[in-house]
Amino acid sequence: MSGVPALFLDRDGVINRERGEHTWREADFEVLPDVAEAIRRARSAGLLVVVITNQSGIGLGLYTHDHVARLHALLRGTLGHQGAELTAIYYCPHHPSRGKCLCRKPGGLLLERAMARYGIDPARSVMVGDRERDVVGEARSLGADGTGRSTGEVRQH
Ligand SMILES: [Zn+2]
């Protein structure tokens, strides 16, 4: 299957600082240094940049879809001002204590939806999760390469 390459990013702990608790207030949302540049480099290397995040606080009733929409508008604005445009943001609003869903990571539903929607080739894409904090290094290597060479498979965890 052919398609476009993408950089999939986790949100909490990759784009914004991990606080060890749910993050939905704008005041608690701190974009990590160099994230904008990493995204900009990925985009200029021809990759789409898609954020996929678990937001189980909605399922718990801690915050709402509106809170998430506001935060993501802020994020897009902040990054956009730095020339780092996000292609899309997908989130799972469910909490596992309230029943199983297929969209909560490591479930692959959101990933599949993004790949179908944007014609993404998983074999040419990379995923950066919050356990590999090296988002900058990953994206830099993509951008520095800049040849469109395959950069590895989509890793799910
Ligand atoms: Zn879900």
C-alpha cells in the first residue's frame, strides 16, 4: 500500500509536560521546548503530523469535550505561530473503568482512522509515545534525513 508518511505523536509527555495527572486547564498546559521545531522539520520533510491521545478524564467526568477543544485550539494556535502546523488531533474520551473501547491506546482505532482519512502509509511513518521522550531526536533525524527514506514502522504500545 502506498501513501504519505506521517509522524504520530502522543500528547501528554511528548508535546506538553507530563504532570502525572489529567491536563485540561490552559494554565497547566506547557508545550515542551523544541516541539514546534521538531514538528516544523517533520512537515518540511513531507510528513503529516497527527496527535493521538487518551483523554480518559472526559469519561471520568473531570472535564468535557469543550475543554479539550479549547486546549487543542490553543495548542494549534501556539504551534501555528511558530510555523508548526498539526495535521490532525484525535483523542479517546473513554475511561477503561466505564467499559472497553477500541480507540483508547494501545488500541489502534484512532490510528486506523487517521491513516484512512489522510492516506497514510504506516510503513513510512513513525510514532513517538510518551515512553520514548526523544521526540526531538526522532523528528530531527527525519528532518535531517529529508530524503523521504523509510524511517521505520509504526510502533504501538
Ligand atoms: Zn475510546
